[in-house]
Amino acid sequence: MPQATLPHTLTTGEFESAVASLQSKIAVFDCDGTLWARDSGSAFMRWTIETGLLAPDAISWLNERYRLYQAREIDELAICGEMVQVYQGISEATLRAAAAEFFPQHIESGIFPEMQRVVAALQSNGTEIWAVSSTNDWVVEEGVKRFGIPAHRVLATRVAVVDGVAASRLLDVPTDEGKVAALARAGVIAPDAVFGNSIHDAAMLAIARRAFPINPSPALVERSAERGWPVFFPEGTV
């Protein structure tokens, strides 16, 4: 069999120069695996189980749903929504306090310095920065504070909050084409630059003037080769 074609891999200097040369007005970033190394959504889920924030019946239900997801019996869209719906009945203040405790303990050390530099450089040139993630909004909004991204430019999986308490009604689950739809509802149709790490970011990467696959999963490496997108691996991820 012929060897698979691999996309060009950018050096750190090439990556930062390519981003700067776009003179972007709008740039969009996925979060887990793109701005930081770990999947903060599943890590938060496990942490809330270990710390007792979730009740035993909610834990049993979620464990079974996650098992089905890992067995590919339910899809990405369903599990991303359910991983937020499971917190129904808990006050939003409690969930935000939990996210503020969780993120510095378990995720912050995995922030990619190269991505912090790129975001800061874009912001210094007046670029409007958006964060789009299928992880819950409590964790994402907490995490992107380290990048100076305001909460009103975060599009994440979220549920309705009624009388200060999380409900089960989903308001958004931005994954796959849903990321493009969420951006469109926010008025972002054709961003100059999009950064993402997985195949679930591919639709969003495709609408950009320049796509930047970061720390790409094998499926995204393959898609990047097909589309001619150079990829970038932050230090320590290769």
C-alpha cells in the first residue's frame, strides 16, 4: 500500500509568523487539546464524581451513558449534552465555584505557552477572539480567563438556569457542524483564523480564511492532509 500523505508540520516560528501575517480581525479557538492539553469536560466530570458534587443516582446514570459512548452506541452530540444535563438541580453558583477550584488544580498546568503567546499577540493587534467548545460553559469560561477571553465570547455547551439552578434544558451543544452554527448565531460567519485539535473541529476549521490544526488527532491529521492544512504541535505534544 502507498504511504499515507502527511500534512506539513509548522515549526513554532513558522506557526507564529503565519498567524501574525493574517492580520486577523476575528480568530476562533477550540479549547480542550487546543489551548490546553487535557479534556477538561471529562476531567471535570470525573472530579465532580470523586468530590461528591454529583449524587449517586446521577453518577450511575452518567457512568452508563459514558460507557455507551465509549462503545460508540451513542454519539458525540448526545454525550456532550448529557455531561452537562447531569448537573441539573445544582445551583449555578456552586457549579462556577467548583469550576474555579477544579481548573487550576487539574488543567491550568497543561496550558500551551505557544497558544497563550499567540492569543496575546492577536489581542494586542485588536483581533476579536472567540472560544468554542463542547465542554460545559462553567469550566470553559473559567479556563479562558487565563487568555483574557471574556465570557460573552465563549460558545460552550450550556443548559438553562432557572432561579439560579441548572435545569435539564439544553441551550447549545457546539460540536462538529454545531460549532459553525453557534458561531453563525453570534454573527461570526467567516473568521480569519480558526484553531482546533480534533475531527469535531473540522467543520469550523473549514470556514476560516486560514485553518490551524493544533495538536491534531489522527483523524484531523488525515483531514488536514486532504485539505492542505499545515499542522502545529506545541512543545511536548509530539
